[in-house]
Amino acid sequence: MEHRLKQEALSKVPEVTLYFWIIKILATTLGETGGDTVTMTLDWGYLAGTALFAIALVALVAAQIRMRAFHPYVYWATIVASTTFGTTMADFADRSLGIGYTGGSALLLACLLVVLGLWYWSQGTVSVDTVSTPKVEAFYWATITFSQTLGTALGDWVADTGGLGYEGGALGFAAGLAVVAGLYYRTSVSRVTLFWTAFILTRPLGATVGDFLDKPIKQGGLALSRPLASAVIAAVIIGCLLVFPQRAGRHPGGAEAVPSS
């Protein structure tokens, strides 16, 4: 019975396929345009925007933890909330706190490493295959949230401080993901490490694409309406959830399936 309950808990995370990464990149792009819509277009500011999305994120994580089975709409809504919160939080750290993109990236990297360290110290692993209790699921969502926030800061750092611009930054992070894919298919590098590396890299890719869509032309963007871009991306995500198979499953690189008793 214990094994069966563990297997049911693990079914709350989706199977990692190409569709998973497509929706993840779309969700991170929506996080960038959606966060900027609230903080810039609606002029809420970074602190108020961060507080708003923090409330939404906590509510969705609590709902996700309470659920007994994988529900794609709740799961991806939580991902979008984490990436939108990551956008506003990173912007608050980079700009409102005055520590810049480099300082913000370093601070957020430290936070991410602390969460991963605590997860490993508590469980002996950071594999997402072990998400079977509320405690581990809390570590899972904390890691995701900090990775999303770090990804936003990295995207801004590369595009602005690094001088690559939004297009160059997007191409650079896409190339990084291609390298991770090559390592996955052609080497025996830890699948857990590759998963989290890819998860982090998809965030700055989405951030730079989102900035490219809505930033002013003089800053290298297309100056598209942030609310309109956000609505279109959200519609595409819903369409993907309707069209692409959404199955509960295990992330690559973890333990073998848990047998039921």
C-alpha cells in the first residue's frame, strides 16, 4: 500500500518529453511578458508585482501539494506563476535593490544552491523522481521558483551587460540547450544534473524571447503590446495542453518504477 501511495504521489509530475520542454519555454516567455505587464504596463512596480505573484504562487503550490494525482492545468498554472514571480522578483533584486544584473544573478544563484543543498541534505538526492511527500514537493517547487528567478536575471545579464541583445541572448541559450540535449543522448552524464541544467536554461531563453517581443524598438525589441503578447502566448499554451499528450510520468535519470504491492 505504501508503495502504491508513493507511485500516486509521483504521478503529479508530468512525463518529460519534447512537449514538456515546448510548453516550459512558452510558460517562461509568458512569465516575462506577464510580469512586465503588471509591473510596467499597469505600473504596479516591482515590489507590488512580486507580492501579487507570490500570493498566487503560494496558493497554487498549496493546491498542487494537496492534489492526489497529476492535473496538467494546475501543474502548468503553477509553473507560470513561478516564472512570473521569478520575473518580478529578479527585476526587483536587479533594479530596485540597486545590485545590478551581475549582483542579482550571483545572489539568486546562491539562493538556488542553498535550496538544492538543503534538499540533498534532507533527502540524499535532488532527483525529481523522489517527489513523493509534501516536504519533498515543497523542495521541488522552491527549487523551480529560484531557478526561474535566476534564469530571468541571467537573461537580462546576458542581453544587457553581456552585450548580446535579446536575439543574441536567445540564440546563446538555445545553443546551450542543444549542448545539454547532445549530452543527454550521447553521454552518461547525470540525468538529474542535465534536467536541472535544462530547466534553468529554458528560463533565460523565454526571458530573452519575451523581452524581444515587448521591449521598445530602440532597445532591440519589437515593441509589441505586453498584454496582447501575454494573451496570445497563454492561448498557445492552452492549445498545447489540449493537443499534446499530458501524461503523468517520471523525469529522466531517476530510480526505476516503484512496484505496487
